[in-house]
Amino acid sequence: MRNLHRLITAMAAVTLVAGLAACGSGGGDKGAGGKVKLVIGTFGEFGYDDLYKEYMAANPNIEITARVTKAEDHHKNIAAHLATGQGSADIEALEEGWIGQFKSNPDKFNNLLDLGANEIKSQWPEWKWKLSVARNGAQIGLGTDVGGLAMCYRSDLFAKAGLPTNRDEVSKLWPTWDAYIATGKKYAAAKVPDSAFFDGPTVMYRAVLGQSDIGLYDTNDNVVVETNPAVRGAFNKTIEALNAGLSAKIEAWSPDWNAGFQKGRFATIACPSWMMAYIQEQAKDASGKWDIAKIPGGTGNWGGSYLTIPKQSKHPKEAFALAKWLTSPDQQAKVFRKAGNFPSTSTLYSSPVITDFVNPYFSNAPVGKIFSESVATMKAQYLGPKAGDINTAIQNGLTRVEQGKQGPDDAWKQAVEEVKKIV
Amino acid sequence: MRNALHRFDVKASPYFYISPFFILFGLLGLFPLLYTGWVSLHDWDLLEDTHPFIGLENYAELVKDSRFWNALVNTVSIWVLSTVPQLILALLLAHVLNSRLRGETFWRTGLLLPNITSVVAVAIIFGQLFSRDYGIVNWLLGLFGAGHIDWDAGTATSHVAISVMVIWRWTGYNALIYLAAMQAVPDSLHEAATIDGASSLQRLLRITIPSIRPTIIFTVIISTIGGLQILAEPLLFGGGSFTGGNDRQFQTLALFLYENGFSLFKFGYASATAWLMFLLIAIVGAINFSIIRLIRRA
């Protein structure tokens, strides 16, 4: 009996600790001296610190408090704060991967069209604007940054395989994904030791799917994975590349993947603008070996965020004024120079800030031009609530094929089954 | 009157003294537990405003869900693979430390180091050790002529890798508990056995283990509870993926709960999972308990 008693005590202690850790904090209110206190919640590196100071200096009645969390925690906290009806900030940043889930409950957010967002609509490319529009037509967010897609490639490995190394010629090698696979076959035929053509299926599948008009959902939030040929098409195109033996079979974000950048285990990888910093970090000695060409199909985006104003905010007008200012082209240019977050406002794409921007690590590639071109022509694909989890299910299927666990048809069937359970 | 007050004081005071614990436990332990039960009877999406009552439908769906049974099998497999070696190793370690050694405190503190290391750091390091192309484990196996193993791709291999992580973290902790119990075993018993020519192993098996049996049972129960709730290791081993591998090959029950609750926002379904987990742990605990009573009687 004594043991049982101790057991219960231990269990209770564990529950206590877990319970205490779950306590949260409150949102913004009127501060000292009648100032309007605005709380803004972001994650990772938004590069806003100097901008807050500048804004407060220009608007003495506003006091800004910044709340920065890790991306995963940030979005979970927002969900909890929205569900319990308290605790959210006046402005909450939302990442693209989560926007579908949150905008399926537009009543929790201010419709920014009511606050005057229509006047600045033309700042953004159409797809960026539409991505944060809910099914009922409410606009819940203003775009901050984007992650245009390009193709990063190792020019040293291309030279070994007898392929062109100049980035303009490389871009011409793959106007389409079919041409990309054909180039891969040439690369594989050259048998460069310990090196495959691309890293793994995840990014390729996402890039191909992103180039179609309709993705995983129709605009009524119905899942169309089975009926939309574009989804199976993206799956099949990726399988084709896997079956041609072009993959290094390395999972994205794994330690092997990180080492692969350095050791040249793969010669190409579809990379969004923010991945440049990641590659530089992983492969410090490989400067000048990596270069950047256009993405097959010409357009693509992966990532980017929005500033939203939850209904809980007591100062939606002031919050909107701040969000509008933070996402204006001038401020986005400052953020880009400071933190490298690629701007979402298309007016900047013709300004020297972007057009003159080259990256010395990537053999002085004109990355500003390359990434802005891929973003400007992006299709306005509708993102539904569970898009992230559905993509995971399909990517898991691709990886099962890559690892030889299943044939393509079985993998697809299992993925479709999983999708049904997710929705 | 004074007499009555005095009697009240004597009878009631102890309950007041212990009440803070039970009030806190009620608020932060019991209430969430019961509320989770209530939530599990609803179709409860975290962000929706209405949560229709659906009775036991979540449970009915859950027992038909192959993902749930898959997670259960994985959990039990990882639990066995981690608990058994962990407790045996802990016993041996404690036995070694119980004999005279130079720098006792150093070794004993060392035992606890893995346990106070953040689980995130442990998972990241082990993720690298067990990586396919450049991992140390595969490199070592390669020295003996074994091929490269893709640890997280296979069911058995991923379970082994995760179990190693758990073993590394908890062996020292259990060894310290055993050590404390072993020091209470009278020296005279060991001395007498030594004089009679018993070896170290014989003393461990014949004297130490029978004497510390209650402690061993305690650690078995505690690591059972811990093992059935394992979450951080498989989550981080899979690089933060909720599905526990591309075929759910190392998704544990807790991870399945986490996926439903915090990725899909299906709180009703996740709560039903939590309750089934609770029942499962209670059943295993009861089995443990009756086995112990059988052993005691024997």
C-alpha cells in the first residue's frame, strides 16, 4: 500500500507542475498617461525593433510592447487565446502555413476591409492578398514578407557532370519540370561520385503543386485531393523524379540534410529566399560553389507572413494604423536591408533595393531579381484550414515510395485515407 | 463548549494542514481530468464557437481507428525496449557504486547528469548520432562491416533509437534510487556472505535484490507510467513531425494525442485519446499491483 501512496503523490506532483506551466498573460490596454498601449506578437526574426522606436517617436500617444516567441509556440498560443477569448495581442503575426487554419474562423479577427485595407490592396501581388481572405470575403491580414522560389544548384558539381554552369544557361535547361527531370537524368548518367541530382521529394512536390490554380481545397473549403488532377499530378511528377534515381533520399531538416549542403550530396534544391541564409549557415566553406537559377515553371512561393488584428483587441483602429505602416513598402525595404526578409509589396520589385541586390555567397547571383520574378507571377491558390496536415500526409506517402516501403499507387491510396481522417 | 472546540481542533486541524495540496490538486489535477472527460463527449474544434454534444462517438471512432492501435503497439514496444534494459543497467550500476570507490560523489553526481540535461538537447544530439549518412552509430557499425542503417525509416530501428534515448536519460536516475535503497541493506549481511566466499554477483542476486524489492517495484511502476506517456523523444526524433515518421512507425499514443489536439485542433478526439490512455495506464498499474501482491505472498 505504501508504494501506491507514493505513486499517487508523484502523479499529483507531475500534474501540478504541468498545470502551473500552462498559465498565460493578458493583452494590451491603456497605459500610463492616457497612451494607447499596443501589444504586437511576432515569432522568429521580423526585424521590427527599430521600426517600433521610429513609430513611437512619430506617434507619441502610442506605446508598443513586443512579444516574440518561437514560431510553433506562437501559433499554438494564438489558438489558445482565441479559443478562451482572452490574452491575444492587438496585432498577431500569422505564418502562411497556419493562415488557412485561422482564417476558417474569420469571426475571431477584425475584417481589415472595414478598417480601410482596400485602399492599400494594390501594394501586394494578387495571390498574397487573396491568401488571407476568408471564405466569407473578410480580409484578416496584411502581408509582411514572402518566400519566392528559385533553384539553388552547385556549379562545381554541374561542371563535373559536363552541364553548363552559367546561371542563365542553367535556367534555360529547365523551363518545365519535365526538362528538370531530363537534366537530372543527364546528371545521373555522368556518375558524379557521392552525389544525387536533388535532395528529396518534399520541396519538389510543394513547388509543383504551388504552380497550379487549384490546390488541396476549392474556395468553399472542400478538400479536393482526390478529384483535383493537379494534386495527383504533382505527386506523380515527383515520383517520376524519384523513379529516375535522381533523389539523394535525404529528409528535409535532418542532420544528413544539413551535412549534405556542405558535402555536395545533392546538386540542386528548390529553395525559397529565406533558405539562402540556411545554406550559408550549413555550408560555410562552400561559398562560390552554390549558385541560383530560376525555378522550373517560373513561379513559386514557400512561406511568408501576415499581420492580423484579433477581435479581442481594444484598439483595432490604432492597431490597423500600425500594421499598415509596418507593411508599407518603405518599412518592408528597411526590414529587407536589416533582416533579409523578402518584401511582399510588388512596387518594391522594380526599385533598386531589390533589383541591385546580389548575394556574394551564391556567386553574386542577382537574387533580388530572381526571387521577385518568381513571386510576382505566382498563382492565387486558395489555402484551406488543414492544408499543412494534408501536405504532410502526401509528403509522407512520397517518402514511403522513396524508401521502397510502398509502390506509388499504394502510397497514394494510404495518403488519401489519412487525408479523410484529418478532415 | 471549550471541550467541543478542542475536540473539533484535534479532529479537523490535520485536514486543514494537508488541504493546500488537495485544493491545488483539485484545481490543477482533478478538474482538468474531469473537464477532459467532458470535452471528449463533444465534437470540439478548438477555434469553433459551438461544440456539439456527440456522446461516446469519439470513443467509438477511436477504437476503430487504425492509427490509434498503431500508436498503442508502438508505445508498448518502446516502453518494453526502454524499461527492461534501463532497470537492469540501473541495478548493475548501483551495485558497482555501492562498493568502495574513489571519488564516490563524482560518480554519483555523474549518474544524474543525463537526467538534468534538457530533453530537447538530448533528442537533437541523438538525432545526429543516429543519422543515416554521417551518424556516429552507423560509422561504428561500419567498422564491424555492418551496412548503413536508416534508423528512422524502419519500425524496429526507430524504436531502438528512441529507447536508447530514454535509457540514457533515466538509467542514472533509477540507479540513484537503487543506491539509496542498497545503502540501507545491513553491511553485516554482505560481510557474512563475503566470508562464506560469495562472489559480487551472488551477493547482488541473493542479498541486495531481495532486500530492495519494494524499491524495485516502485521504479517499475514509475517507469511504466513514464514510458506509456512518452512524447518528446519520438516528436523530436522525427524532426518535430507529429506523425512520428512517414508511416507512423514511431508515433506513440501521446504523440497521436498531440497531433489531434494541437495540429488538427480536434480537442474532443484528443481528449478521448487522453482518457483511453488514462484507463490503459490504470489497468497496467493494477496488473503491476496484483503481480506485486502475488510475489509478496509467495
